[in-house]
Amino acid sequence: MRIGELAAEAGMTTDAIRFYEKVGLVEGRRLANGYRDFPPETVPWLHYVRTAQTLGFSLAEITRHLKELRDAPDSAAALSALFAEKIQVIDARMAELAALRADLDARVDTGCPLRAAAEPVGHRARRQARQSAASPGPSSPPPAGDRLSNVS
């Protein structure tokens, strides 16, 4: 089938198909007149590519797994394995984001973010405990040993 027909059946533009061909996601042969000719099984493959993108797979990931999926004796099992791997990647990223959120949350209302970042957590906790124990009031000067006290 020619590229225009493929685009209509797959519900995408010819430019998208040309791009997918350029990055190796689809392969068409050239006819004697120079037109591209794609096999009919390209339509469901393009639907898979779009669905995989919707599920968070990058085009690079889809391209990497192309041969594996095409050569798999059981494509459903191969897809399930890819989905399980992607879930692990997502879980790891969610843990990273949760740690980043916790770090940001700990810095809210702490004053100078440079001071909080420069001090190790244990030092910061001890300094805060000392300050709240002394607690002379809001107009008192910062501790003399605090080299970042003038940065805010």
C-alpha cells in the first residue's frame, strides 16, 4: 500500500510515517516509479506505536524493542514483559520524584535555601535545636560562626 493509503488507514499524516521510516520504526520498499510501498501489517504496527507512546514509551524504546517483538514466538508474553519492565522504570522514577519532593518540602519556610543546602542534615537539626532552645527572639543577630548567615 502506498504512503497516502497507509496514512489514511493508520489515522496519521504522511509526514509522521516518513519520520517513522527515517528512524526505523516502519519499512517500506520503493517501487520502480519511486513510490513507497508498505505491507498491510504496517497499519496495526503503527497503531501499536501510537498506543505505546500513549503508555509512556519513547520512540527510542519502541525502536529498540521492534525486532524483539516481531521475532517473539508469543508477542503477548513479550509485551507483558516490556510492560513489567516499564512499570519498574516508572516505580523507580516515582521514588526519585518522591525523594525530590520531600527534599523540597523540607526546605519550605527554612529561610535561605543556600544555608539549608550547605549544611548536612544532622548539623541543621542540631543548629535548629540550639536556636529554639536559646530562642532570644526574632531581632537577635545570627550565630557568629554561621558563615552563610548574611545570605538570604
